[in-house]
Amino acid sequence: MSNPQTTPPPPTTKRILLVKYGEVALRQGNRGFYEKQIMDDIRRRIKSLHTGNIRVFREQGRFVIEDLSGDLDTDAVLPLVQTIFGCIAFCVGIKTTEREMGALRQIALEFFRDKLRGGSFKVASKRADKRFPLTSQEISADIGECLFDNMPGARVDLHAPDTVFHVEVRNHVYFYVTSVGGEGGLPYGSAGRGVLLLSGGIDSPVAGYLAAKRGVSLIPLYFHSPPYVSERVTDKVNDLLGALAPYTGVIPLRVVPFTDIQLYLQEHVPAEKLTIFLKRAMMHIASHVAAAEKALCLITGDAVGQVASQTLQSLAAVNSATPLPVLRPLTTMDKHEIIAIARRIGTFDISIRPFEDCCTLFVAKHPENKPNAQVIERMESRLMEIGLREMILAAAEHALTRS
């Protein structure tokens, strides 16, 4: 009789992805809430790999992504999780169940041997598991000595090394060399919902990205003015949402029919004040949408002083149109900073497509840049009484029912 086949023991070492998170770790009582959101987001992203062998778990201040079958395909996993807000770094490394220093020295040597870049190195150790008998310094010295003795030409430099070899002792022991940067911030949706006033320009998609990075889930609202703008502008705005999707997931666009309101205000408002009235009308509509969607704020792409409608006086005159806080993530940025972010997140090339949005076409040659908020409010109140209120409510209702 042949001997029955036996299942080989699981390997003691395998490739994994170690996920670091930043300020979430400082959140005291809310830390568990944030950690769960990040972990759920990781699991949701890696579902597309169609394998039941990958698991995600938390281990003493880190998340670990591993394949229960053996080495993790980090090349497949990393692009799926790298844009998750709340994560500051992703470390491709190995995990071992070994705890004895002789075995750890050998594993470290095999893993680090071909990863030296330049001639100098240091070992940086972190002992999160205080049951381990050696201190962090002792671990670094022990493994560093092994590497120095067995890697010809390598030299130790504790201050400015060419390569840093990382060792982390947690419930398991982890080795890695380099980290891939993450987005940081807070988990998407952890702060509540906000209505993003999204145009086809450069600024508002960046504002949406930055608000999302602080945990605000987005309800994008686009103000459309046919026949004065092409239907291709709506396609452009949807493409901008597509560029944001790696960070936010797929979110539907709500479209506001704005032509009638623009023409009404153009007829009833002095040309130099028109831009402020248009922006206030947008705020009114966005506030109605926010109330229906249980959103807690509005988000715009304003930057102080960039155009006449973004002076402090103009922003104050616009703010009073809504009871909600207005987040302006770009407030203190200059255009070069905004463009740099737009390029990095993939919205810039879409934003510069040559299709005008509704505000651009209705801007006066000499707009008022220091409006008096009280004067604007009195003028608007009279217009509300003679038809503007009904037009605003109808536009908001259209956006809510025909997203």
C-alpha cells in the first residue's frame, strides 16, 4: 500500500503588503471607527481580484494584506488600494512566523541581499510586541552585523544611508525596504456628505479631491445652460468624475438646468452684480439638494483673489445665501499649486478641453469686486418674491429627480 499523501506544512515566510496609516492612529476614541472604514475599503477594492484566498487584518497599528495560499501578488493588489484615503504608505515585504534570532538573521539576509542600492545601509527596527526579548536597537545591531558580514562591499551608515532595511516585530516579524506613498487624510465618507459645485474647470475637481481626502463623501452638482453651452460639457464633467473615481468610487452626477435662471437674472440685475447673483442662486439650489440628501456642507473651488467673484467681499456676499458651511479647500492656494494637484490626480487634461461652462459665458466685462452683502441680499429678496424662488426650487427638484 502506498503511503497516504500528507499536506505540506505552511511556509514560514511569504510576500505580503503592509499598510501604514497616519493621523487615524492619533484619533483616540474614534480610532477603531476609522480603522474599520479603511479595512472595509481595502476589502472592497480587492474583491475585483476574484479570489477568496486574500485576507486583510489589523496587526498592532498596521494593516496586513496576505494571500492564504502563499505569496501575495503585490503587483496586482497595490494599484487597487494605493488611492485609499487614510493610508500613508504601502510596504511590499515579507512576513515570517519565525521568532528566533538565528532564523530571523538568515531570513533577513536572503530578503535584503539583492536590495542594497549604493554601498551604505542601516537597519531600522520597530518592536511593537514588547514580549520579544531584544530591544529595537539590539534587533538592528544583530541583523545589521549579519548583513555586514555577508554582503561584500556593504558599509554601515546610520545617518545618511543609501538603503534602509526595515524590520518590524509585531505578532509576526516583517521585513521590507521601500514604501510606496499613499494619499493620507481620513477614510472617504467618514466625515459625512457634502455637495460639490462641480464645473468643467481646473479648480472644482481639485477642491472635490481635497474635501474627499478629509473624509467628505461627494454629491457632485453641475449647472448646465443649454443652448449656450454644448452637451459635451456634461460629458467633460462626467469624465472629471471618472478621474476622481479611483479615490471616491463611482458617483453619479446631478445636473441642474440653469439657463432660465441665468436669463432671468441677466434681465433683472445690473451687469456688474450678475456674477454674485448667479453664484448665490447656485448656493440656494445646492442647499436644497444638500437638505434632501442629508449633506452637511457645500464645497466650491474658490481661491481668494483669483477672480473678481473670489475677493473676500464677494465670498462674504455669496456665503449668506446658504445656512450650511462652505468648504473652500483651495482658498489659500495659487494657481500653480492647484494645477500641480490637478495633474497628479488626472483631472488637468480633462479640465482644459475647450468647452465653456455656464459662468464663463455670463461674466460681465467689469464685474463688481467689492459688493455690499446687505445690498445684494435686499435686491435678491425682492427678486425671490416675484418668481426667482420658484425657479430655484424647480431647478433643485429637477436635479434631485433626474440625476
